[in-house]
Amino acid sequence: MKTLGILALSILITTSCQQKASEQRFVFEEERILDLETGDEYYLQNMDTLTVVNIEGETSQIVVTAAPFSDKEELDLMISNYKEKIAGRKDEMLTEQKTKIIDERKARYEEYSNEELLAFFNKIHQEDAPYGQQMDVMAELVNREAVLELDVPTLLEIDTAKIDLYTPYNEGD
């Protein structure tokens, strides 16, 4: 009976150790997964594919669901963090673009007072100048708080849905 108990205990310990070894096979980092058994490195570079770099340095692409660790919670967390990072980068780029547009517009019309800029807008609006130019002048007037954003559709004689105060404008267009 003792022998049977010792045998059962040793089997239990062995299977427990094997499970822990298989669980520790993969090391999850920020955008990389290392397979300790094969030496392969998996890089998350978009939402649905991984770039695999094997020990010889050869690379290939695989679908995330085909990875040997696709059922691991760490992968889901990694993808979630990756999505958040991409969204943050996108927001940062949009903010930079808007700031650049505002700065360029401010420099373009810095020589005009609010009244002169409004008169200039009225002139180009009557001359039926390109919409982009009219919107550019109007956006600067809104930025200076010389015109309320609510009044823009009326002054431009357009639908509210067509208003975008962050449209880039090049004078040569």
C-alpha cells in the first residue's frame, strides 16, 4: 500500500512538473514572444499576424491563431496592449497634424486684423473662391473667436455636416 501511495505521489509530481515546464515554454514581452524550447522569436507587428524569427535568423509570417501559444491569456493581453498603443499613436499623430494646420493658418493670416480677415473672407466668398480657401479663412476667424462656430454654415452657405475646421489648405491649390 505504501508503494502504491509513493507511486501515485511521484506520478502526480512528475505531471505537475511537466505542466509547469510547458507553461514556462513561452516568455511574453511587450511585442515579442520567445519560445524557450526552440529559440524562435515571435513579433507582434499587426493584429492578426506574427513574424517568426527562427534560431537561424530566417523569418516567416504566421496567423496569430496558428501560433502554439494562441490560447494563452498573455497573448490576448499583448494584443490588447498593442491595440491601445496603436490608438494612442493615431491620436498623437492627429493632434500633431491639427496643431500644424492651426500654426500654418495662424502664420498665413497674422498680418490681418479680425475685421480685415472678415472683410477678406466676404470678398473671396463673393468671388466664389475655392471652398478650401474660404474654409481656411473661416477656420482662422473661428480660432480667433471673431466668428462663432455655430455661424460658419450660414456664412459659408453650406450644410453643417460639410464643416471641417482642420482641413489642410495650400495656397497653391
